[in-house]
Amino acid sequence: MIAVLGVGPGLGLSVARRFGREGHDVALVSRSDARHETYRAGLAAAGVKSRTYAADLTDLAALRGVVERIADDLGPLDTVYFGPAVAGRRGIVPLPAADADDVREPLENLLTPAVHLVSAVLPAMLDRGEGTLLFPSGLSGLRPMPMLGNLAPASAALRMYVLTLHTALADRGVYVGALTIGGLVIGGDIHRMLTEQGHQLPTLDPDTIAETAWRMTVERTAPEAVFDALHQPRS
């Protein structure tokens, strides 16, 4: 069973489809249930069984509660994909203009829930001697990208947390992988919004990322996959 926490119409749904094709039951979690019926119907058409849950993943009590409900309904969480959207009070703030609150808020909305999630699901995985945790994050956690301002420190912190966790758990049966993404994911909310505004930016295929996520889960060796549509090699 895979729990997709922070599902959207782009990458999260592609991950659910790809793992569902392999026989995994799917639990989908997002802040609102407005699109849940559409998600379930699309997955059912692909032969994937799913259940949906609404929870604010930045609310630590709600996060733990939804994880417990999923386990009660569907059994142990074999695989968890954790990809909630990061929204700050002031949006993206250039780092030269950012104050401590501007930097702290994305950390609290991304890194803190990720750590809380791990504390909620890892003990049971270690008891079983198996499990998978997948974390997407932005390319600004790997390469300086000033246009992402105050989001960059949170991406960098999450990436290093995931890579360190991968090493710490490598010989304990639990696989941890980082999906580092640079580009607009086709079908996602941000891609749709910017396209409607007439922007033309490099894109990534969510099915390609989901296929890589599946392969990483099967092979269980690579700590990270980088998807970079923004820095193409020069000819």
C-alpha cells in the first residue's frame, strides 16, 4: 500500500497511478476533498483501488491522525510519498529582502511536517524490517536559484535530511529517496496557472518522474534522482 500525502493532479497522481499498476492499494491525502472524486474515478479507470482523505499536513496533529486512519483502513503503510505544497504567508520573498519569519515559515511547512511524518511511520517500518519513504523537493536545494528566494533554504534542509536519513537507514530495511525537481511538472496546479498566464517555462513529465520513483523503490540503492529541465547542457 502506498500513501500519497499532498496529492495533486500532476506528480502525486502520477505516482499513485504508477504504484497502483503494480498492485498497490492507494491512499490519497490533500488539504481539501474538492477533487477527490475525480482522483478516485481516474485511478479506478486505470484499475487502481484508492481511498481519499482530507487533512492539513502542516498541522502536526492532523498529519499523525490521517496516518493512523490510513493504517486502520488499509493496513501498514508500505510506501509513503510526502509532497505537500509549500505556501508562505508572503509567497516567494527574495532572500536579500527576507526576514527570519520569511525563511522560517517554509521550513515549518515543509521540513517540520516531513520529520513529524517520519516519526509517525518509521517505527512500524523498522519493526517489520521494510518500508519506503519518498520525498520530492525543489532544485533550489541543490543549486542556487535566487528566483525562489526564501523557499530555497527549506528545500536544501529537506534534501539533506532525506539524504542523511537514507544513509542512516540503509542497512535496516527502510529505503529513503529524494526526488529533486527543477522545472514545471506538467498537469500540476502551478503549471496550469502559469500556462494560463501565458508563461512558457521548461517542463517535466510527471509520468517520467513517477517511473523513476518506482525504479528507485525497486532497486533501493540510489539516494536521489535529479530532474532538471532548467539547466540544459550547451551544445
